[in-house]
Amino acid sequence: MSSGCVIIRLQNLPLEARSIDIRRFFDGLQIPDGGVHIIGGERGDAFIAFNSDDDARMAMARDGL
């Protein structure tokens, strides 16, 4: 990952969610290789790195409901 990445936190991911699912959800936004970190746990947490502030802002506007 480059040092200019912006990290956002996702919550409430289903247990079966995988990196490819997250990348598909954010299709069109730039996520560097190694930029998806699924933690899981009670809250279904993941941390996603985006290559720019703009991509991170657009990602935060998406809703998986």
C-alpha cells in the first residue's frame, strides 16, 4: 500500500463476506493490493484502504442495505 491511502472502517459485514465481495461492492473505486482487511468479530468489522480522499468519500456514501 502506498503511504497516501485513506482508511475507512466497515461494520456489520456478514460472516461469509470475503475480500472479493468488498471489492465488488466498491467497484469503480481504487483499492490497492492488500487494501482489504477483514477483522470480523461481533461487529463484522473490516478496514479498507482507498488510493484517494475522493474514493474514500464516495465509498462512505455507499450503503449495503
